[in-house]
Amino acid sequence: MPDPKKIICITCPKGCEAEVSKEGDAILIKGKICKKGKGHFTQEFTEPMRTLTSTVLAEGTSPRRLPVRTRGPIPKKDLFEAMDIVVQTRVKPPVRIGEVIIPDLLGTGVDLISSDDLRE
């Protein structure tokens, strides 16, 4: 059995810590956790997910950068590949907050969206 992984829960402000390991097909969680925490520990152990936040270059306007984020979390392992795409992305005004900048980023089913308006 591999060494257990220590994980801190971010579901609520308590920041509970647990040791998570795998035995056969079962995920074992040792620590004081709530129902929400159990889901977080399991997800973080099996496939960590993160919301990507960044900026893209805005052409022909000031400010020169537009804040963007993924509409939901994507696999943590895909963050660097996603950023390779984001840094090459250019937008032109007008762009409205919530507008899709890159649909289905890396085939994750999650869109990259604008976090602000960009006017001419």
C-alpha cells in the first residue's frame, strides 16, 4: 500500500486535515471529517480539480489584458497545457462578462469565460 497522502479540506473555513490512501478499490480516509469533506478528500485524492484564472491579451484597447476563468474546475493535471492555450489567446472588444472565450477547453467540457467587460 502506498504512503497515505495528507490533504487539507477547503470545503469550509475549518480546514480539516486527513490522511487519504487506497487499499484495493477502496479509498480510506483517516481524520475527523464531515459529509462534504468526504467528497472533497475523495476527489482530491483520485483526480484533483482546479478553477483556472488568468488573463488574455486584449487587442486594440486599454486595458491590454482581460481577466478570464474557467466556468468550473478542470483536472489539475491539465492546468499547464490549458495555460499554453490561454497565453496564445487574443480578444478584441466588445466582450461581455461571462462571454465564452474558449469553448470546451482541452475537451474538458468546461468553457473559458470572460471575468469582466471589455469595451472599445
